Amino acid sequence: MIVVMGATGTTGSAVLHRLVALGVPSRALSRDPDALRNRLHGPARALVEVRGADATDPDSLRKAFDGASQLFLAMANSPAQVAHETCAISVAAAAGFRHVVKLSAPEAASDSPVAVSRGHHIIERALRDTGLPHTVLRPYAFMQKLLTLAPSIAAEGVFPGSMGNAPCNYVDCRDIGDVAAEILTRPDLGGHTYTLTGDRTYTNPELADLLSRTLGRPIRYIDLPTEAMHTTLTTAAGLPVWLADHIVEIQQLAITHPESPTRTVETLLNRRPRTLESFLTENAHHFQ
């Protein structure tokens, strides 16, 4: 049995969707199991077992992990992520799991300039220390995160950032889900760290041009100093300070560590990754 933690998140739900498409039974965990059950339709109702669990409660995890052998671990970024994921890993190790697939982040190192990536490094190290067989997925920027720009683009035809002309990798969360499901159902693919991207990089000016062509009207990118970008995120967008810190840090990372695409998705799935053009076309109505 495959357990999916973070099943209500964008990536976790993509993993569930792909496992259902493959006809593979799975167990999805949520603090609100009834709400998650209500989101399941069609074959998912028969193939996905929903259980309640809380990452702050080891006993609830022990009960939820009972009888399972693999774990997909993708908790939301937050100041509590390290505690939540290391708790899940500890319980999985005690339960004798035979494989963990962890969703991580680029530049997950002790000296990373991105606090969230330093947290992922701690979690990855904890996973290694258990001796559990594991696979680490390190995706770059989620295409789905671009939907957070939709209100500004729809209202004013602009979006802010602090990346200058730095190239940025994007990857569709559905491709991440497909890769995770492939690894969970093919043991020969496990035991590695995979960096996941789309097929090419885009600068923010190039993203603005692509949005302009997709929407049929001019869209502009406004490049801000990091301090101004942080203020915009905490005041205009109302984000918590830790999240504004994270966004500014990853945008600066794109400048200091220039990004380039990998062919990992294509190699693992035997198809090209979904493109940013197709994602924006599919979601154009959000930006109108």
C-alpha cells in the first residue's frame, strides 16, 4: 500500500490522480478526511482509501501507516515543515516501510541561501540517517504557482518580481505527480535524487511576452529591488513574513545560481514534459 501525505496539495493530489489512472490502490492522509473524501470521484472512490492523520501526532501517523509499505511525503512549506516531515519519517522507519519518495527543493544544502531549502536538507539528512530506501525529487518552480499572479495580471496587466533577466525553470505539478507515481510503482527507479524541470527556462520578460501572446493583450513585468518586492508581498499581497522571505530568496537564487533545464522528466516518463505555453493556454481564463 502506498501512503500519500500532502494529498490535498497540488503535487500530492497529482500523485493520487496518476496512481488512480494506473489502477494502483493508495491511502491518502488528511487532517480533514471527510473533506478529502468529498473531493474524490469516479474510480478514485474505490482506489483511494482516506484516513485522518496529523503530522504533529505520531500516534495518528502510526495508525494511518499501518499495513502500508511506501510513502510519498510532500508537506506544505512552512516554519513547521521540518518538524512535520521528520516526524513522519521517524514513524515510517519504525513501521518498517520499504521506500519513501520525498518532495524536496533545489539547492537543498546546509549553506543554501534559501531557508526552505536548508530545511529540506535537514529532512533529507534525517531520511538518510534512518537507513530507509528513499528517492528524493527536487523540482524547480511550479507552473501552478504562476496562478498567484493572476489577480494582478487580470486587474492591471502587470506582475512584479525581483529576478531581473535571470532564467527560471518551470515544471508542471502534474509531471511531478507522474514521476512520483512512476517511481512508486517501479522499484528499479528508486534510490536516486532527481532534479525536475520543464523543457526550457524563461526570464520574467519572456514570461510577460508569452502571457501577452496567450491573452491577446500587453502584459508587463515590473522588476523591483528585493526590499520593495518583500514589502509588496507582505503589504499588497498580505503574505506572512516567512513566505515573503522565501519568495525573495528563491528569486535571488535564480540570479546567483543560473538555472538550466534537465531531461529527467522525459527520461523517466518517456515523453516530453508539459510546456509552459500549454499550461498558460489551459489556464488563460484565470488571467482574464
